[in-house]
Amino acid sequence: MNLLQQTGIDSKIKLKDMKKTWEYTRTYSMFWRYIETLFYILISNTENFTYFAMLLSMYTNAGLITFFYPMSLFGYALLNEVRPSYKYWRIILTYSIIILTIKFSCSL
């Protein structure tokens, strides 16, 4: 006999009637809940992974071309109280595409 049956609450409130609670307490393995939680942790910290990749790029391919990444990172992105704006990420993306295109065309 479980706790709900002992207290008599199960006869008054049906869990299936509460849709959000039923979805949250759905019966599947805790392993999948941990996987889902790790997924949400990764998604919420994507900017930190991007900052790390920018610094790693400068560390592995040190040069004037990749010097833009740490300068923009330490000069603008980390000085904001909130996340950098959409314009900043568009500039970084455009710069990265241009550099990859130039490197690809030079290697041909």
C-alpha cells in the first residue's frame, strides 16, 4: 500500500487529471532523466564552449588571423554584464566563414 492510498488523497485527486504533473512524473528510467538534464546543461552553457573554442583556436593556430578571436572575446564579449548581442555573434560567424574560405582557397 503506497502513501497516496494510505492518506486517501488518491480518491480525491487523480494524477492523470493534472496534465503537467503527469508529464513530469511519467514513468521511465532515471537514466533518461539524467541524460535529459545533461542535455539542458549543455544547451544553457553553449557560449562558454564557444569562448573556449575561440581561445583554443588561438592557442593551436597562433597568428594574426586568429588574433581577432581573443581580442573580441576579452575586449567585448566578457565585458558585457549579459550575453553578447546578436550582432557580435553575426560578426564572429562572418569572420570565421571568411577565414575558412580564404584558407580553403589557399590550400587548393
